[in-house]
Amino acid sequence: MVSGFPWLTALWVLPLVGAGVVLALPVHKRALAKSVAVGVSVVVLCLAVVLAIRFDPTGEQYQFVESHAWIPAFGTRYILGLDGIALVLVLLTTVLVPLLLLAGWNDGDTAPDYGQRRMAHTYVALTLMVEAMVIVSFTALDVLLFYIFFEAMLIPMYFLIGGFGGAGRTYAAVKFLLYNLFGGLIMLAAVIGVYVVTARQDAFGGGTFDFRVIVAEGLDADPGVLKALFLGFMFAFAVKAPLWPFHTWLPGAAVEATPASAVLMMAVVDKVGTFGMLRYCLQMFPEASAYFAPFVTVLAVIGIIYGAVLAIGQTDVMRLIAYTSISHFGFIILGIFAMTSQGQAGSTLYMVNHGISTAALFLIAGFLVSRRGTRLIADYGGVQKVAPVMAGTFLVAGLATLSLPGLAPFISEFLVLVGTFSRYQIAAVVATFALVLAAIYVLWLYQRMMTGPLKEGNETVRDLVRREIAVVAPLIALLLVLGVYPKPVLDVITPAVSHVLVTVGQHDPAPTVAGQDPEGGTHR
């Protein structure tokens, strides 16, 4: 679908312009700056909803395509387009950002070491910048364009962590930046390698970064070269996702950032990593992806169990939730590299559901920590007696995190396990143990913090206020609606996933019946 109006450009330029407007407002207009930022993010959400309504899941693979000359000498163009996978992630981003701006309404008012000055303006402007860059990453159809914004989003995210976080914010921000920059530098070498390969192929008529052309023609090079290029992309995406053992930057960054910034990082920015695996690794390097799939599957399963086990042992509520995300990202990556329709559809849906459930759980925990002034689980107890709404929503978000049937993450986790079992039975069985571990860390966390006698110091904890309810209520509603009726999202995702499998040259393993061999004969 080609539209005369540049929908996708408007989608990312609008928050960028909004950030500029916010920064131009007078210093003393903090409330106005925040209101403008929320208003801009709501307009962006409305624009994304319009795109979702106009999107045809059975139509062309990439819709609302925009293509303009950018740097012809290097074979790169400004190309944007939207498929079903990118659409649901754009919707996730645009839904979460206004809620995060509301949740972090006071986060920029008294940033450490900076006093009052313009920090409230800077905080909301940086959030809008991250939104703009993430949207470009999801919609870019030029490899170099994707890479530039893949790296650029690190800068505002770095300042959100390092400028507004807790006592260890500087170390956490630097570690976040160095890990991701190193992964990006490896990826840059792979991006250049892709250009060199296309320049040597007559089919391309010269070097190109056009993702659609590269996938259609295929990269013709030595298998070893293609495997090296795959690893270059995969390494950067594994760091950002994060995949074990490249995850060590995440817990510190999540704990030291403000809760809203931590959710922006885990629920939105990190999804660019798993999205990149599904789009760039698999579709540009199908043979290399199939070759490395068993290895990546092993790492994903280790990450699933590792994250869950470490979550059980945490004494810090925010760090516990951060480790659950490592486990959940393992599920997402497991489904991607199972290379089945159920696995990849489940993974894409899991990206959305994880974003919603993590946002709910982390923000509610953040509201509680801001009241009590401590992240230690042992300092809580009996909170449900003084803050029943907070305790109730925390329970729902926690149950969603452990994938309780009827809540959104269940169906996505179920699809991932079913899709994985049809190709890697042992991996699926081992990953299933994480369901038991999730029940332990979520229910034990709730028991220690919310139930039992009211501990000293918690009697003054107040319940959620209207602004906080306005943040939490839509997230809980989405968890319930998508848990009961995920069909609209799956209808958008499934055709896009099917195209990925066709591009990679994979198909779902044929089911076998007891007493019948795969060729259809019988045996005794």
C-alpha cells in the first residue's frame, strides 16, 4: 500500500519535534512541558491507531512505504515500511510512552546533582527522542538507516539512566552504553560487509542497503563469510535483547534508572534487539540462521532458567523483576529460532505481552518504593492492609508475569513452547521448568511484600492516586483483553511470520502419529 501522506515519517518526526518544543519552553513551565510531552505522545498514539486500522494483514507485505533518495553514492535510501510484526511493536511503543510519561511525572523535577533547572524539560524530551528513534528502527527498510537509529537511541537512553537514576546511576549508564556500543561496532562491520557483498553481485547493479532487494535477490558469498556477517548482526542484537551471557548490563541499568525509564528500556528499547533477529538475521542470512539455530536455542534455554533462578534469590524487588525479563527474553528468542509458525508468532506476541506485563509490575513496584524509600523486599509486609488497590493490581501483574491462563503472556508463552517442541523437544521441556520457577518467585514475592502482619514503617504507605491508577488501569485492561482474545493481534502477526518462514526456507515439521512413520507408512 502506497499512500500520498508520509504516515511513517510523521509518526517519528512528531515526537522529535515535540521534544524540541518542550526544550524551548521557559524553565519555570515544568507542568506545561510535561503536559505538552504527554499530549504529543497521545497524538502519536492516535496516528499509530489510524495506521493499524488502515493496515491490511492480507495485503502487501510492507505497507505505507516511503522511499526517497538519501545518499545515492553509498547505495542507501530513506525507506520506511510497515509489516505486521513492526506494526504491533509500534503500537506497543506508542501505547506505553504516554503512560510512562504520566508514571514518571515527578521524576525529572529533582534530578540528582542538577537541582531544579531544566531537568523536567530534559527528562520528558529525552523520552520522546527515544520513542522517535525506536519507531524508525521498527519501520526502516534500509539496513544503514536502521543501524544509525539502532545506535542513536543509546544516547538519550544513556542520559535518562545517568542523569535521573539512583546512587549507582553513573556506573550503570556507562556499562549500558559500553556494552551496546561495542555490540553496535561489531554490527557496523557486518553492515559494511553486506554492502561489499551486494556490490560484487551483478544482480544488485552496485552496492545497496535496501533490505527488500537484499532479501529478494539473496546474498551470494562464501558460506563462511555469510556466517560471519550473521554473527555480527546477531551479537549486537543479543546484547540489546539481552541474551545470556550478554545480559549483565541489564539488572544494574534497570535498578538504577527511574522506574519509567527502566520500563522504557526493557519493554521498548530492548525489543529492537529481538525484532532485529527476526527481521535481519533470519531473512538476510537464512542458511546461517539455520546453522546457528541450535546454538542460539541452547543459550535461550540457559537464559530462561538462569533468569528465573536468580530472580528467586533476589532481595531487591526491582532487581528481581529485572531478572524475570532476562528469562522472558529467553522465551522470545527461543521462539524466533525454533523457526516454526507457532514459535515465531508466539515470540512476536510475547514481545507485546512482555512489554505490557513488565510495565505494569515494574511501575507498581516503583510506586511502592517511592512511598517507602527502600527496594528491600524484607522491609515490606502487610501492604495490602493499607493499599489494597496497589496490592491487587500488583498481584494481577505478577500473575501475568508467571503466565497464568487468562492473562496475556500465557498464550504467547504457550505458542512458543508448542512451536519449539515440534522441532527441539528437549529445549521445550527444559524451558517448561521456568513456569514452576516463575510461580515461586512471583507468589513468594507477593507473600513477603503484600500479605501477613503490617510491618513497622509501612503503616503510612498510601494507595494508588488517580494519576497512578490512570497509568495502571489500561495496562491491567490490556493484560485481561489480550489474555482472553488475542486474535486481532495474531491476525496481524501471522501473515508476516509466514512470510519470514518462506524467506528463510523453513516450514513447520510434519506431525507424526503413533504407529506411523513420517512417510505415511505403518510399522509395528
